[in-house]
Amino acid sequence: MRLSALSAILLFAIACGSESSPTSTNGSNKSYDVYTVATAFSPSDLVINAGDTVIFHITKAPDGDGHDVTFDATPGAPANIKVTLTGDISRVFNTRGSFHYNCFVHPGMTGDVQVK
Ligand SMILES: [Cu+2]
């Protein structure tokens, strides 16, 4: 019994090996930060677990414009974030899958969240 619990924990740790590093933890759910840096999202790729939160920290681009976070029309994608000059806006990812998003103000400014 004790041994199987230990191997379950070990398996869990191995399965989570490729995950991104959370910036905070609330119970079993974690929070990850994504920043806008000029006209890029950083980090632009995240691997998280279902139920985790991503906080988008949006700051004005050098061109004076804000940023939006618009997800591809994938079932389970969280609500889009409208063009924002400055603000910290969080989204909870409850559905497993790959979620690609764009800032349409800045062509080529994209990111991905993989929810395991
Ligand atoms: Cu942008």
C-alpha cells in the first residue's frame, strides 16, 4: 500500500517533468504569468494542468498600442481579452487541449497554452 502510493507520487512527478514553472500555487491549482514584452508574449509557450490559471500581464507596446489575447475557436478555450493598454487579467484553463492565441494588434504576436 505504502509502496504503491510512493510509486504513484513518483509517476506523477515524472509525468509533470515537462511542465512550465508556476509562479504561485493555490491548493492543487497553480498560477502562471505571461507578460507582454514589446510585441511578444513571454513566455509564449506554457504547459499547465487543467484548472490552472494564466495571468496575462499586459503593458503598452512601444508603438503606444495595447494588446489583445484572442484564442482560436477551440472548444474549451477561455474568454478572449479585449485590447488592453495596461492590466493583469487572468484566465482559468479547465479543458485539456492546445490553445493558440493571437494579439491581432501586432501581427505575429502569438502564444500557446497546452493544458494536460
Ligand atoms: Cu500586441
